[in-house]
Amino acid sequence: MIKLVYSNQNEWKDITTVTGSYSRSDNIDSLGQELNFTMAVNPLDSKFSNYEIEIGSKVIMFSDNNPVFRGIVVSASRNG
């Protein structure tokens, strides 16, 4: 089971229920990994307003309670 959490200012939040379309890739030349995902955010809906991630936030993806990715948000874009 996949679980995705993020931290900004040392407060961890589980964002698994509002995210999807996960894709991971790596690049041997830069010795780095990349994680992309989509996220439902709506500042006008109280169920989705507290999940907006800022650049610089830490993200950890778990698979069966084992961390498989740790990174920092470096870009974000909005659709719609």
C-alpha cells in the first residue's frame, strides 16, 4: 500500500487520500530520482483547502511502511 506524506516547518501530513497518478524516475547521470503526482486542492472547499504544498516542503513516499522515496518539492503547477 502506498502512503505519501509531506512536511513544512516540521509538521507531517498524510496526503495519500488527495493524491494520485504517481510516477517515479531516476537519472544515473545526476544520481537523482524524481517523483511526480497529482493532487486535489480547492481553497474554497474545507476538505481540500489544508493540503496545498509549498516549494521546499519535504515529501516521503512509503510502500508497505518502508520509505521508497524522500525528496524536496522543487516545482508545482496548477490545472483548472
